[in-house]
Amino acid sequence: MSKIPPLDGLRFAFGTLTVLPVRVTRWDRTAARGGMTAAPLVGLVVGAVAAGLGLLLLFLGAGPLTAAVGSAAVPAVLTRGLHLDGLADTADGLGSGRPAEDALRIMKQSDIGPFGVLTLVFVLLAQVATLAQLYDDSWTRGAIAALVSAVAARLALTLAARKGVPPARPEGLGAAVAGVVPLPGALAVTAACVLASAALGVLSSPSDALRTAAALLLATATTELLLRHCSRRFGGITGDVFGALAETAATTVLVISALGPS
């Protein structure tokens, strides 16, 4: 296995997963492996900006709903809306009920169908509503949830890029990163993310440490079910499926974080 230069992997991660001005110096399987392994670090940066904007709005006198909209908008802006677009396209492909080849063709179309529109509406409503509830409960809880949800979204990409998960097409981002992350590495990154999320939860309360770690684990389980379903339906993964997994993971973390006593 080729050694991965750390900077090449980080450039790949930030250059492909965000709009930040990071130049991707290598576009090969080795760089992709480093980039997808480091994807949760991208989530850490995106989540920190999202939480920071939410806290800034609250500090300036805005209400929890406005802060929630701000925090939910940051990941969309920093990814050019690609994850949301992927979610909508995947919903249209799955909702079409067509064979894999036809479903993939539907997903490549530039327009968004009714399944995609409905999915986007409900997912964004869920994200804003839960963040508003969390910010209303506690500024700390809201900020932690915004941060962990962004990390969970990118962890879903690491796990989806593990070995054994095939691409649905021979071209595109899905084909470029499918199967690049060794399973032991994906599991190690997952364990590190769970421990980090629990440590963040402690900043709010001991019970939130458990709830935050559980939210990330449940998000991982949810996205694994979606990944398997998409792999069966489409014959593998695509860039759109990666986007759907990311948004599903982020939303699951927020919903779980908002459950139970504050």
C-alpha cells in the first residue's frame, strides 16, 4: 500500500468537500484514501464555523430560530449545496422505482423531481427545528450539536468509501473514492469520532456526553442502512449517494440530540 503524504490527503479532503480555496495537488487513489480518511476533519472545520455563526447571532441578540437557520446554512454554503443536491437526486432515484440504469439516469438530470423536493423540505425543516430547540435549551447544546452533526456527515463519507463498497458508475466522484479506505482505518476513525463527540458533550453535561456519542453512533447506523439500500438499488455508490449519506447523518445527530430532557 502506498504511503499517503498527509498534506496531499488533507488537500484532497478540503479541496473536494468544501469551497475553501485549497488546491488539490494529486487526484489519484492514494490521495483519495488520505482525503476520505480525513473527511471528519473537514466536518470539524465546517461544524466549528456553523456553531460559531449560531453563537455569534445569539450574542448579537438574535433568537434561537435565526441562529438555527445560520448554523444550518453554513454547511450548505461551504459545500456549494452539493450534499443537499445529492440528497434530492438520490431521493428521486430511489423514489422512481425504476431499474438501476434508469434510476441513475434520473439522478444525473439537472432538474429535481417531487421526491427530491419533499425530501429537501423535510430534512431542512428538521435541521432548523432541532437546532432552534437546542439553542433555546442552551447555547452550548446547540453549538455542540451543530459541530457533531457536521463531523458525523463527513464520517459517513469515510465509511461509505471503505473497501468492499463498489461504485455504481465507472466515472465521477463516487468511482474516484469508492473502496479507497481500508476497513480497519474506517473503524479507527469512527472510534475516534465517537470519543471526541462524547468529550464535547461533557462541556454541556455528563448526560449530554452519552447522548452526543449515542447520536453519532445512531447516525452511523442509519447511514449504513441507507448505504446498503442504495448499493442494492443502484449497484454501488455515486457522488449523489455520498451527499445523501452526509445529510442523513447530520439530520440524525440533530434529531437524537434534541430528544430527552435538556
